Amino acid sequence: MGLIWNLIFITLFSFISPNCGFDVLDPNGNVTIKWDKKSDTGDTQFVTVSIYNYQLFRHIDQPGWKLSWTWRNKEVIWKMLGAEATEQGNCSAFTGDNKPHCCVKKPVIVDLLPGAPYNSQSANCCKGGVLTSITQDPTKYISSFDMSVGGSVQNPSSTGIPDNFTLGLPGYTCGPPIEVEPTKFYEDNGRRKTQAIATWNVSCSYSQFLASPTPKCCVSFSAFYNSTIVPCPTCSCGCNGQPGINCVKPGQLPQVLKLPNDEPRPLVKCTRHMCPVTIHWHVKESYKEYWRVKMTITNQNFAQNYSQWSLVVLHPNLKSVTQVFSFNYLPLNQYGNINDSGVFYGIKYYNDMLLQSGEQGNVQSEMLLHKDPDMFTFRQGWTFPRKVSFNGDECVMPQPDDYPSLPNSAQRSSQATFFNSIMLLPLFVSVITMIAL
């Protein structure tokens, strides 16, 4: 009974997940901002701020996070390690050479770039704001920085947890700070524990609908038993000629302008689907006990490389994956014994970078799956996935009626045999009559 309710739950939320901050394949995924107040001298607090990407398959790519908040009073940041504020602001109220690092009411904090000076670094810093998903690389899903915070000259003791946190990333919405159990820190190779005076968590959720008004990818299908290639649906990610949609015609050179620290707008090939990324699923071969699938991810975007990309597939036969070639694969067992989804991602230094269109921008893999006799069939599009996501964004799928179908030659042959028998029956009767005479 529990299995039936789980299936109903997955089916219902598979239709609404793109429009809200909930993904049925990553129900607990979020980005958590942790604010640890380590010491308080009355006038100054020493704080460690950490950003954890707890999402299973959605990462934070370039240009990276831009953490911001609003001070409740007139606090200033005196010093920072591992990050920096984009603006110092008006610090004219402070005299002398010792000026604060930032006097802005709503500061914007960015991560330091790799290779920053050692004396400006802190633990888990200097990734340029890029965070992997917790699945792909558990060592690089955290970013943190240290800072000393104090009050203004007029109100030197006004320090506390700020409000209105934002990540500066499309689609993310952050809630209010919630005080939790103080964080414990290990020192002296783990032999001693210290703990923060107070700790607050801020949870940020992602919504594909808020991130982009149109989808970012689409899926096409083909199979060895049918010569038809089912393309991406027309206008999957927009229509050619719509306002704000630019595309490059065959033979044209793309004019790409990338502003510093800004994510470039998609500049795609002029196609019927207008998607920056396409995924092709090809049912390649059928063996006695196994069947083989080929997956191809193509970058149609002239303006962006996709580093540390991820591909999530929902298919009932993924519980019987035998071997995956050229990609890494991990199952997503989020609902007990229901093992029907998994995440594929590139192999480091081999194909974890999906290059821009025009630069051989595709990656390919083949997968061997065992035929489960209780469910396996080539009929009614069973071998094609139920859901596909690229970098955490759900892709547009073809309509089930358009899936490559099995040839009906056996049925047509039996029908032809029947009709031919009916047509030859008079002749057969005549021959029998002549023999009898």
C-alpha cells in the first residue's frame, strides 16, 4: 500500500515541480546559508558564513553566487577573509587610516578567485562562487568566508544577524534566518571541540519557473526498430522571431558579448525548438537478456560552456543498470525501494565540460540495461524516459503519441494471409470438385 501511495505522490508532483521550489527527484534539495557567530567583544563580532549546496544534481555555475543581506542597524564589515564586498560604500564617518572593508547597508559579497593571495584566504574559499552538487563532488559543495563585524561610530554595539538574504542567482528564494543549535568546530586534529556562540540557518530553494520564463532543454527520440526520428517539439524553448530571442542562421558568425561577472544570454542556432541544450535518447540494440541505449547531449548555445553538467533521467528500468560507458552514474533512491531515477555526469578532465556550439559541443554515452522480465517491453514507448533534466532544469519531451512505434509487420502478415485465404477459397473449392469428378 505504501508503494502505491509513493507512486501517486511522484506522479502528482511530476507535473508541478517546474513551477515551484520542489523537485520530486530531489525533495530535500536546497542551498543553506549558515551564519556562525564565533566571538563577541561587545563592539565587534567575529563571524563565519558558509554556503552549502545540498542539491543532488543542481550546481552553481559561473559567474557564481553573490551573497547579499540587509543590516538591521548601522553595522559595517571591518575585515574579510575568503571573500570581498563588491563596494566599500561611504565610510567617511570613520577617520584615520583604519577604514572598514564595507559600509554599505545592503552589501554584495563575492567569493575570491582561485589563486588569491594566501593571506586573504579562508577555509573552503576561492572557488569563484562555483559550487558543485553534493552528488558530483562532495569536497566542493561548500564555500565559506570569515569577517569581523562592528557597529557604526554613532552606535558601536549595534551588531546582529541581518535580514533579507539573497544568493544573486536566478530562481533562488531565501527564507528568514532561523536560530539552530550552535555549530561545533574541531581543533588540534580533532582532539578538541569548540562551538559558536550562536548559529543561524537560512534556507534557499530553487524554482525553474522563476529562473527562466521558458525551458532550457528538450529531448528527441529514435530506436533501431523504426526509421523515424522524433525531434524536439516545435518551439520547446521559444519560437524563432519572438522578441528577445536571438539565433544564428547557418553560415553566420555569432556575435557574442559577455559582460564581466554576468551570465551570458543564450545565443542558439536557429532551429525549430530554439533550445540551448538538446538530449537525444536512442534505443540502439536488443540482446537476449540486455538492451542498449545511446545518450547524446548537444550544446546549441554559442554563448556558454557548461562545466560540471548533470543529466537526470527517470525510467523504470534504471534499477537494472548493468554498465554505463563514458559517464559517471549514481542512482537517486529518494523513495525507499523505488529505484527508477539516476544522475549522469561527466568524467573529470575527460568530458565534464560541454563546449559551446561550433566547438564539437556534444558528449555521448551508452548504457547497458538488463531486461526485467516482469516489466520490459518495446511496446508503447516503454524504453523511453518519463522525465529528463539537464543541470536541474526539466526538459521538454515529445508527446507519447509521437514515440517511435514497433513495426506491425507481424499483424499485417497475418491479416494478409487471412484475406488471401478468403480470395483463394473459391479456387480451392473448384479444384476439389474437379478431382472428385
